[in-house]
Amino acid sequence: MRKFADISIEKEKSDVFRYNAGKILRNQKFLNLVRFFLLLLTIYAILWGLFSPKNEFTTGLFWGLFWPFFMVITLPFVGNVFCMICPNGFISRKIENIGLKKRIPKFLKNPYIGLGLLIVFYWFILYTFPGTFRNSFNTALLFLFFTLLAVFVSFLFRDGVYCRYFCPIVRVAPAFARVGFMWLSSYKRICGEKCNKPDCAFSCPYKLNPSKFEEKNSMSTCTLCMECANSCESIKYSIKDWSYSLKRKIKQPQSWEIWVYITLLAVITVTMRFHHGLGHSPIKDSLPWVIAGKWLHQITGIGKPVDFVGLMALLSGISITLTLVLGGFYISSLILKRKFKEIFLNLGYTLAPLVIIGSLSHVSHFFFTHYFHEIVNGFAQAFFLDIHVQPLADRKDTWLRVFYVFPFIAAFWSGYLMWRRISFFEISGFKKFAGYLAASSIVWFYLLLTVVQLYLRYF
């Protein structure tokens, strides 16, 4: 680690590296031990799924622990910690050291490759072929595919190519980590006075420069591997305000971040409301996507396992989300007399809470009714433990309704960020309010959809 003998670094109170407990996060031996353990667990779950189909362990680990806990619970609070300990990221960095170390072709340097793989291999299948991933064999195949992809790509190319372009969540995780309150950066005074050679940047497997994160108000695709923190004592990992970066101007806004928000808002938030919310309500037979889906089943003669209703709900969710977001931004650009791209790259960041905070309602509810007992019973099965637990709650328990507060928090937070970020255009009065209403079209629609769903369910 690079130290500065001639200058003292007074650690800020908000810097977790100041404390002994926080220092383990920059300890590569400790992190690698955790990563190796999770890699073994992942391989075991894959093998268990391939050779023991319909087991609870494989599905419980990946769909009960991996997605809900790491991707939904941690992101809006502590940020991108899953990538910090990701087994695929760990194995890809190790294989790069013995691989061919070729430069990746320019046409593969596309930030949407991983996101596209996520949509096609997970969300499209989830809606069109429901029940596919309830099967542990299919789940094992999916995660085996991405593990082998990590090995193959990392053997061919250098500079963390798998984590930068091919991982299905590497663009998702850092984009939504902006909602949280953890931030990696450096002590600017030390960097400015003493650093002629940015060891933090040279040590980064992904060619990022952590000393510039604060200035740019962006951590880019940082996976928090902590190689930079291990190379220089000037790196800090701080506790900031909630949604710290979303409240400030972003020097170099990235369109891929906005498209991550829009895409997952469409395929998760809106489509889930359509298919699983309204789709199980008394008005389901009159919903346009249900009518269209049944018509397709009738004229094609194709039945299970294809679900045309789910597919049409997905297409409807995407269409309506794109119309409201892009149409709202366009109208706002006309009102505010700004370029559409400027509105898109500034206000698009406010959509993040709608997805990640709104999802807490589903995850919290399902933890008590599904995830807890599936995870515990799955691990008991895999490691031959004499344990069997029941769900912590029944879905009809009225106290579970408390979790429906999260969609309203999500809408409020997005609306607040929208108002705050629209102020960056230095426009006031009625024009600002009208531009705000137009740009917030998707927020109002999300609120309306939530209220209608709750009304149909309970009244």
C-alpha cells in the first residue's frame, strides 16, 4: 500500500476505513476468502441443481437470497456490495492473470450487452415461460452459463471485460447504487499535493480512477473490488447522505445509466403491476394485454408452457413506460426550452428510486411468506441438516400491508429528486412547475397504478 510518510492523513469520521471494523473491507485476503467461499457455494448450488433437479437449495440460494437480498435490499442502502464479493468477478480477475490478455474488439465495448442478456435470458423467459426458473435444473443452467461466460471472456480479454460489458448486473448494480449512501473516493488534499502517479488508477482492474469519482460525481462501473484501497491509504469509503450523488449535478452523465432505470422500470415495476397485480384482480378479463394474450393463444393454438398474456403484459409495460418517460421528457424540454438530451441526461436519474425502493414492498412481503423458509430449508437439504421451518407469515396476514408503504416512498423520493434536479436549469415560476409535471408523468402513473391495485385488492 502506498503511504505518505511526510504527511498525515486525518481520517474523516464518515470514512469507514477509519475504524478497525471497516478496515477489513480493504483487506484483500479477507475479501478473497469471502469470494472464494461464495464461489464454492455457487458451484455447489449449480452442481446440485444439475444432478438433483427440483431441489430447494439451488432455487433458494439464487432466487431467495441472491436477487432479493443483495440486489434489492443492499442497493438502496449500502450500494454495490454484491459486486465487491461476487464470485464471478473474483474468478474472472484470477483467470485474466493466466489468459491471453487480448484487447477487446471495439464492437464489443457496448454497455448494453449485459443488460440485454439480463432481459432476454431472465425477464423475457420469466413472463413468456412462467415457472421456468422454479425448476432448479433450469436455474442451475442459467447460472452455469454466466459462470462459463465469465471464464471464457476473461481468458480471452484483459481489463475486466466480463464485469464491464458481459455481466448481466454490472450496469444495473452501480446505476442503482446511486440511491444508497456509501461512496468511494479519495482525500483530495493528499491526491492534489503528493500524487504524481495515481496508484489507485493503475491498480484498478477496470481502468477507473477513484480519485476522480468525487469531482465527476460518478463511480462509473466501479465494482468496489477495493484493489485501489489496498494500493493507497488516501482512498476513503464514506457514509454520505441518502441518494448523495442524485442530489448533485453529474459532470459527465451517462445515457446507459438512464436506460438501465427506464428498462428495469418497464420490465419489473410496471409489468409486474400489470401481470401480477392487476392480472390477479377482479378486472383481469377486461385488461387489454389479457385480451390480446388470449387471442394469440386462440389463433396460434399454442398453449403451455408459452404464456402470451405474460408476453403481452411485458410488451405493454415497455410501451407505456417508454411513452410516459420519453414523452414526458420531450414535453418538459419544450416547456423549459431545453434540448431533449439535456432533460433526458439530467432528469432521467430521478427514476432510480421507483424501481429499487418500490421493489422493497415485494421483497419484504415475500421474505415472510416465501424466501425465509425456502432459504433455510434449501440449505438444510444441501448440507443434510435436520431442520425444517414454516413460512414466517401467511400472505393473508393483514400486518403485511405495512410493506405497501414502500411504493409511496419510492414515488415521493423520485418526485423530490425530480424537483431538485429540475432546479439545476435555473428556471422558476409556472414554467418550472409545468415542466416538472410533464417530466414526472411516469411518477404519477406509478402512483395511480399502485392506488388502483390496492383498491381492487382490498375494496
